[in-house]
Amino acid sequence: MSKRISFFNLSIKNILSEDDSILDQARIRLIYYGLLLSFLGVFAIIPNVYSLQQTMQTDFSLVLLVTLVGVFKYFTYKPDFKLVSHILLIVGSFLVLSVVYVVFQDVNIIVIQLVILIILFGYYMLGVKWGTIYSLINVAPLLIYLLWVDSAHMMSHLRPEKLDGYTVTVSVFFNFILIMFIQGHFYGAFLKNIKQLKEFADSEKQLNEQLGLAIERSEKSSKAQSEFLSTMSHEIRTPLNAVIGMSNLLMMESPRPDQKENLEILRFSAGNLLTLVNDVLDFNKIESGKITFENIKFNLHELMQHICGGQIMKAEEKGLNFHLSVDTFLKTHYLIGDPTRLSQIIFNLISNAIKFTNRGAVTVDISCIEDRHNEATIKFSIRDTGIGIAEEKMADIFDPFTQESVTTTRQFGGTGLGLAIVKRLLDLQGGRIGVSSEIGMGSEFEVVMEFTVSTDVMIPDVTVKKTPVISDSNFQLNKLQILVAEDNAVNVMLMKKLFSKWDITPVVAENGERAIELLQYGNFDLILMDLQMPVMDGIEATKIIRRMTDPQKANIPIIALTASALFDVRERVYSSGMNDYVAKPFKPNELLDKIMGQVRPVNQ
């Protein structure tokens, strides 16, 4: 029992507990009331056997009476029904053996009743194992006695005592009462237990049905959330595409210094808004468990050069020194992993370091701390001399939508999702991150990750090559015939202005159905296909194009243009037969590189 019971307790209410099962409660009641009945039965016999000068019966009755009182008192203080059951069964077995072999030297009705009581009590209180043991302990001696008496006619040299009618009547009466009580009590308990099990089963069935409905609602809610985020992303990215695209176009027209400054502010603000949208979408993708990781070969030194290229410019704009150090081992070896997700992790940490540092320096140190030939442990250290993080806030900075303080959020902006995304990406890849910081002195983030080392060995290149936009002088852009399937008027205007910079005149289709018609009656080198359009979307249009009978038209390069944020957009694009895709808003050079990558082999 979990509750504390007083030594002077005599009430069964203090013994029973709601935590006990129905059967255990029945066992406790059986011992409690069974001891009281046994006490009354023995107490009623003692005066009679004493008056008849039945010495052994009197002595045994007195000892049994004292034993019952002691066990009853112990049980009301320490209600361990298993221990008490063993004590009572041992006492009962001793009583049966004494009565048969010493007191009466006979197997009479009282002995038979006592054995039946022991059998019932043993099975109901202690189960099959102990019930069988105590049954054999009592039945076997009776059989041995009967066989012995049948051959020897006398069991011991002690003169047996005779049973008088009163003692027989009282003993039989109380024994029958106990047998009826045990059987009736447990029969009721079993029925109640069966009823409770049925109610529990019915309740569990209802809970399962409710759980099923809850899971279904949760899945619908998750799907609705994903669709909502995708829709909102599309609706936000579409005008952002125009804002960033027009900013890029104006920057390409050699604006005056004052105009250039305004355009930089415009492009910077639009870029910040795009970053916020991307953070929310990335976090939602991670939380929904729909993120996947690549395992491809890459060189970490080259990857870090690309990651830090734009970050160095941001640092210099703030007057910060930027230092990048990469271990020599990493310059001459390829690693196998997901460079895209690694870039996202390191980019977030470096961006934070620059954002929260107003003076001083940002240092990025990449080192191989353990080389096991085919595996390597890499440590990424990003240090800054920024505002620092308070010690009491250290444990919370990796929580979503959390920043060091409200003042920090207002001063530096951001969603507070950057570090949460970093932490979750690392957890999913088996990496770890640590942070040390001091207010006003700066912070240091350390990321440790395991990578497989490729058997290919590379020779480090001391120069970082930049891929030119157009490296083939024989390739003429103005000869390209490009079909643009786009329903948004602003984006159409942006594409026309952008293509005019490359001396390309595109043909525009307002939906997928119109794009198919124009392709059937015209010749094009490439199609830029928006995914979400009225009448017919880009996915369906692409599938129809791929089934055309003309091989040249059926195999035309198709690049998807999408502002969608659905998790499976990449798979949908490629499974429909498209060759590549560009996410809106895009950079002009990025789009041009994609176009040239698809049409150059055909036109060379």
C-alpha cells in the first residue's frame, strides 16, 4: 500500500485503495472478513471443549485463536495479502495435519472442509502455482493416513479425542460459511472484473476511434498548413520576383550613385523578406519530417569559398575584418555528404556573426580534428566580436522564434529561426553544436560533424575560378527561340525586359494549354514553364508535350519557373519530364546559366 496506515488501525476502509485492482480488493476483503469469521467460530468452540475436558482441542483452539488475532492485527497495519495468505495457509495445513494425526486421528467432515477451504483459498489468493503446492501439502498426507490406517488401524500411541455434536455442528457451520463466502465473494469479484474489462475494452475502442479521428484531423491540418504555406509562399514570392527582378534590371542600366544607393536598399530589403519566407518554409519542412539529405562528393574548401564569397562583402560593408582558415587536409580531399544543407548551416552561423557584430572581426576556422582514413571529424568554428549572449539565455537560443531579447529582435530583425534550423539540421545528421559567449566581447559557435572521406584525391587550386556568364564567343543568344508560359502580367513584363538585355525576344503563353498550341505550330529552343497557371498548369502541360509524336518537340528542354514551396516540388518537376527548375525570385545570371546549360549543346 502506498498510503501510511496507523498501527492502531482496525478498519478495512484504511486498507483498501482505489489503485488496487478489483481482484486485489476482493482478496483484501476476504482476508479481513474471513479472519473475523474464523475468530468467531474458534471463540464459540473453546468454552464447549474446555467444559468437556478435551485438553488437546482446548489447547489447539487457544493457540489458533491467538494466532488469528495476531495475524488480523498485522494485516490491519501492514496489509500485504500475499504474505498473510502464506501465513494462514501454513497455519491451516499445520492444523489439518495435527487434527488428522494427533487430535482426532481420523478424516472427518471437519478435516474435509478444512482441506477444501485451503484449496479454494490457495488458488484464489496466490494463483495456480501456490494453490497447487498447498493443495498437495494437504491432500497427500490425508491419502497416506487413509492407507496407513487401513493396514495398521492405529496412527499413534496417543489416545485420540472424540468429537461431540456441538463442536461438529459449530465447526461445520462456520466452515460452510467460509466456503460459501470465498466462492460467492470471488465469483462476484470475477463478474465485476469481467464487466470492468468489457467497459475498458469499450472505452479503449472509443479512444481508438477518437485517436483515429484526431490523427486524421492532424494529417488534414498538417496538409492544410503545408498547402497554406505553399500558397502564401507563392503569393509572396511572385511580387518579390518582380521587385528583385526589376531591381536587378535597373542595376544593370548603370544608375546614378544616388539611384544605385536607393536600388541597393530596395534589393536588400527584398532579400531580407525572402530570407524570412525561406526560414519559415525550411523550419516547417524540417518539423514535418519531409526533409531529405543527399550523399554526394564535394570539396569543403571550395564550398567554403562559395559560402564566404558574399559574406565577405557584407562584412566589409560594415567595416569588419573577415578571416577564413581551412585545414590543408580539406583542400586535397573530397568529402561525401549534403553540401546544400551544410551550406545552410554555416551560412546561417556566419550571417548571424556578421549581423550581431558592429566592430571588430568575424573568423571562420575549419579543421579536421580526427582522420580515420575513410571517415573524418570536422570542426567548424565561427567567432565574432559582437554583442554576445547572456549566460541565462544560452539554453534558449536554439528554440524556434527565439532571440536573445526583444531589444535584439527590434534592433537586428529576423525571425529567430536561424539557429533553430541549424540545430535541427545537425540533429538529423548526427552533428552537434556548442556555443560560448560573453556579453560585449563576442560569441563562438562550434559545429562538429562526421563525414565520409572519398578515395579520390584532388590537387588544391590556389585560385578561385568564377564561372563567366557567357564563355563561348560563338554562342549567340539572340538566335534563341524561347517560349515563356507565364500567367502573371508583372512577371511577363519582367521576363521581356530581362530578355531584351540578352537580345532575346520571347513568345509568351498565358497558360499551359496555350503553350502546347504555340509549340505545335512553332519551333522553339527552350520553354520556361510556370507551374501554377489557370486552365492547365505547367506539370500537366509538360506531360502532354513529352507525349508529342514529333521527337524534336517532345524532347524540347523545359525549365520550370516556380514560386511554390511544396516539399515535393523538385520531385514533381523531374517526374513530369522537365529538365531543370528555377525558384522565384531568381537572379538573372542564375536563369541565364540554366538556359545555356540546356541549349548550348544543341546550338554549338
